[in-house]
Amino acid sequence: MMNQYVVLVLGVNIRAQNRITMEEQREALRTVASDLDARLVGNKGSYFVTSRHNAERVRDLILNALTAYRPDLNLRGASVVTPALVETALAELAKVLTARYGSDCDLQNHGIKLGTDTWRAGLAVPLFPGEIPPARLLLQEKWKNVKIFGWTPAGVLVAKREAPNVHWGTTVTGPVARLLRSEENAILEFSSRSANILRDLLG
């Protein structure tokens, strides 16, 4: 039986760190083509993977392939989640955005217009094998560049302010990890992506 996963490698092409082109990623993943098929979306290590292997093996195959091809990369882990869970999380995110922001949100591109600022919604997904606490909705807006709306079994529902040097990296994952630790005593590390990337991964 073939399994399908959404795989989000942590820390690829964030500022000057772990720079690797999409073509290099494709070349690296061709070395494990007998074990998995990976479709890339964007250049930050976001893959839709089909494989006979389980989630742990898929994570290891991908990380090992990338670091074997480019030994200078420092990759600490990856999120591995089923497409069904991502689809459910995106649907919940859309409901939250509509209820909270109404006509100020555009579900086609998961954007929110607040005054002069544009925000982009997405998910922060725990690195495998971390498991998120039971689903919960809340609203945390105390940070300048990130809003947190709660979490589902796939990940944390977030929005990031669109601005120079405000990336889908520690800007999002730092506050998310601190909130989960304070609210649920859960010690987790996350990889984050915009909902647009996740939607395109699902096809």
C-alpha cells in the first residue's frame, strides 16, 4: 500500500541559511526515487510525498538525501503529516478567518487586510514525531508579526504579517512554541508554511 504525506523540512532557504535551489532539491531527491516520489512546491523544502514507507522512514530518506547532496546543510528535522489532516486544518483556518475578519479576508489567497498591513494565514506543524495537544480555538494577538488562532491535529492556525524580513520561520514558530508550552506544557518544535503553499501541495 502506498502512503501519502505532506513533508515540510525545517529551515530551508530562510534568509542566508541552508540555501539550496529547487533544482538541487530535485537532484537530491532523485537519489531516493526508488523509495519515494516527491512533488515540490516553492523552494523552502515543501514536498507532497508518495511512498510505501512510514512517516519516520520518509523523513529520514528526505533529510539524508538532502544532506548527502549538500553536506553543508544543517537540517534539524521535518514535519510529516497526512494530507487529510492538512485539508481539515485549512478548512478550520478558513472558518476562523471568515468569522474573525469577514470581508477583510480573502480566502483565495489566505490574505487579511488590516489597515495598511497585509497578513497571510498558514499553519505551524510540529516536527515529526511530535504530536500537538487536543484541538483548541483561542486568539493571541500580542505579537507584532504573528497572530495565533488555536490548533488542530495537523498544526497551529496562524497568520503572519507581510513585511520585509518577516519570514515563515522563527517569526512564526518561536511564538507558537512558547504558547504551546505555556498553555499545554507541550515542548515542540515547528515548521511553518503559508496556507497557499499547503493548498498547492494538496493539489
